[in-house]
Amino acid sequence: MPLKTHQILPQKGSVPIYMIYQLLIRLFSPLIWIMVLIDSVKKQGGGDFIRQRLGLEYPALPQVSQRIWFHCASVGEVKAAEPLIRALESEYHILVTTNTPTGKQLVKMLFQDNVTHCYLPLDWPFAIKHFLKNCQPTNAWILETEIWPNLYRLCHQQNIELKILSGRLSPKTLNAPNWLKQSYQNSLKHVHQILARSQDEAERFITLGASKEKVIVLGNLKYAQITALSHAPRPIAQEYVLLASSHEDEERQIAQLWKQLNRPEQLVIVPRHPNRSATIQKQLKPLYPNLLVASKGEQPTKETPLFLDDRLGKLMPLFEHAKVVIMGGSFAPKGGHNILEPAAYQKAIIVGADMKDFAEEMALLQHHSGILQCQDYQALSKILPPLLDHLEQRQQLGQNAFSAMKSQQKMLQNYLAHLI
């Protein structure tokens, strides 16, 4: 099917978009500085977060002939980039930037000192120039969806080849004000190549202003996770159901449901944002007065009905050994979370009604009959017990989910062929 080319065009006689954008980022600079300080305290980012997000100071990097720079906004993008980074880290110096402390923690946990991490500065010209001068990347690979006008323009001026990987655009981007969409359009002129995750996403990039010659439909890089699959010892001795990446109210609702079901298995809750742990504990204590919490150094026993694992980076072993995985962010209106990781471990997966941020992945697993979806908590209470009681059904669901992943197993090789 040919790509559509309905581009957003600037209006004649309008104020130059470049000037509007530069004026706004300078006008709001004091407010942005305050927000960075608040963000650092709230997310426990420390001094590096403040200095690097404001473009003030970066670590000294070794002189190398080629430095590949991955920008991963946060945890999800770091996980998506992991197979590529592992394939390249022995031959190239790898720099990974994130916007969040949790992204940094995951980078350090996955790669230790084999890659360098920095926070990406905010899009002020002086900050971007300082970052590029210090870090000197030869290639800039942006994961998924981030478009920063000054960053893109200055990379182009310094002959840094910039590509968007596993590219996608949210409806929010396409519905932005015209002046902002025109700014995006100008930015996309500086992109060397866009490797889009689907035909629909490719058309959105072209609608936004990308040249169709630069857009290639390559697929979702997250499917390459099957090639980077790691194995770990069983983290919990007892059989357990995993509620993964949960959000506000999902913990309370599912914990209450779990108490009513009175199952012999344990329920393990891993919140999407560990810094919510104190709030979650307060909500769950009336239901489970003897609640055990991982960050307190506590471990579940045979008598533990519910366990809160509020540590970062512990999901993969929990995915691997779970009896059933309930994916959070899908019962609360958050758009869902990555279902490909438990699918790669051949797990039986249940999601709620809202999977709009992972519609493509959801469609793939549904096509292979590898996932169960329920509309609300009441439906979950009916689906979960028979699934836990029937090993063959769980195994079939897991095998179907894994087959969906295997159908995309050449994704890593396809990306490497277009990048190196």
C-alpha cells in the first residue's frame, strides 16, 4: 500500500516558527529550571540530574573514532534498545541518554560500565551545544517518538547522522497546535532516516512533514527482545501471580479481589513507579496487615498471601517464573504496558480494557490467541481462577504468545542491516 503524503504546511505570512519556539523556551526558562529542581527531588535524581538536564556539566568521555548515541526517554525505551546495544557494545563506544532517573538506573543495571550514561539536556541551544561538544557522538539514534527542534537542528549542523528507531507518533503530537506541528516538520527535515514500527506510523510521520523517501517500515524493535532474553533463578519459592507495572488504584482493587478469591498462590505486585510504595502500603495494610515489602529487606514465606516488590529492575525474573501475569496500566486508564516481555517467557497474560498504547502488540498476540483481555475487575475475578486451575490452558496461552514473538524474530537483524 503506498504511503500517504498529506503534509502539514505553514501558512503564508505567519511568524517564523523558529522564532516562536526559541522565544517560548527562553520565556519559560525560569519555570523550567524550577521544574527540574522539583523533579530531581521527587525522583531522587541527585546533582547529576540537575546539572545534566540543564546542560551544565557532563563526564569526560574517551576519544573514539565512532560513538553511537542512543536516546531513550525512560525505562520502556531502554528495554527496547537493549538488544541493539548488546549487539554493538563490544565494537563501538555506546552512549545512552535518558530523561529520568529510573531510566538511568535500568541502564546501569543492564550494562554496568560497558556503556556510558548521561541525562539528555533540555532543548536550549546552549545546553545542546555543550552536550554535543563534550560527548561528540558520530551517530544519534532516537528511540520511538522524541522530537526536539534544537537538538535535531544542531545535530544536522554538526554532521551527526540522526535516525529515529522504532518510530511512532502519538495522536497528541498530530493534534498539537499548528505552530508546534510546523516546528516538528522543520525538525524532521534534519533526520537522515525514520525506521517506523508500522505502516500507520510511517504515514503519521509523513503527515507530520517527513520526506517519504526517508521513511522505512521496519517494525517494532521491541520484538527483538526475544533475542536478548535472560534467565534467572526462581526469585520466590511459592507459586505466584504477578501484577506487573501497576498504577494508582490497580493495586488496591486487585488486592481486594485476591483476598476474596482466597487462592493458595501468592500475589506479587510490582508497581510501575516504585516511589509510590509508601502510598501503596497505606492502601494495602487494611487488607493485609502483615504485608511484606521488598525494599524493607523482607521476603515472602509460604504463609504470605501478597508481596509488594517495590524495587527497580526485578521484573524479568518475576515474569519468567510467574504462574500468570496480569499487566498493569490496562485496568487503570493508562494505555497499558509492554506485554512482549512476558510473552517471550511463554507466560499466560491477562490485560484490562485499555491497551491503546500497545495496540499493535495486542493485535499480534490476539491474532495468535496468546493473550486474554477483560473489561473490568469483575471480569478478571471470573477469568483468573479457572486459568490458574488449568495447566494446559496456561501452557497453550504461553506457547501461542511465544509463537507471536517468534514470527518477528528477524527484527534485530533487520535493524542492524539498516544501521551498520
